[in-house]
Amino acid sequence: TWDFTEVFSADYLNYLVLITCLHPATNGTHLMFRFGNADLSSTETQGSQCMWMNYNTGPSRTSTTGTYVNGMQMTEQQSNGGAGMNGHVFCYAPFDSAAPTHASGVAQCYNTHGIGSYAGNWSQWYGASSSMPSFQLASSSGNIQGTATTATVKIYGLADS
């Protein structure tokens, strides 16, 4: 996993996380986004909803929808090579213990077969209000591949106007 501890604070209500060139070490696995407590000794496992569109090299298009536990599924059967996953996650009230945290995102990645790409969106909502100052990126199986020079994660606090 890649752990981002205590990146959300009371300074901002909303955050934007930008992710580029991230991929799993194993073909056909999914990348996951999980909120957690300060040191990530506990992560939220409430499910998420997602929809993926597969853009193959031919005229066919297929879609996949699903409900996933253990965090938000950000990719669908991703290849462990190529450009990796590029996308963003919008985080609403991750630090505010008086408001339910929810998140949504959009991503694009190459599929396992290397014949097309997946574009998708997902959302996640936590019914209970709690402070989740950290997040984790993980693979559904195996490891995340990439280094700081090949994959980037940027976190922005969004000011209200």
C-alpha cells in the first residue's frame, strides 16, 4: 500500500487528490482508495459503487458496474504496465467529525489485455460521521508498482469562496 497519513485537516472542508501513472504489480487487479484513522491502523471498509466503460480497439464497447467492499475501486482489471492509472478523487469532509464523509472519482487505465482502455467513475459514502484524516492506496491483490519518479499523488485543500 501507499499510505498518506494525516493529510486531511480542519484547514479545509474538501480535498482533491490527483493521481498519475499508478498501476498494480499484478495484471488484472484493481487499485483501491481507503479512508482511515491518523496512523492507518484502521481503514474504512464500507462499500462503493462504480461504473466502467471499456473502449476496445474495435467498435464494441462494454460496461461493468459493481458494488465493492474494502474501499473505493478506482480501476477495473488494470494492466501492470503502460501509462498506469490517471484520475482524481474528490473528498468531501474527510476531517469533519460532524458530517458524513463521502468521495467520488474518475479514472482511466489500460485493461489487462492491452487492447483498450477503461474509463470509469465511482463514489463512496460513509453514513457515520467521523474524522478520517488519512488515506491509503492499495491493490486488490498483490502490491502497487511504481516509484515516486513514475507515479505521483498530489493532494489539494479546496478553499470555500
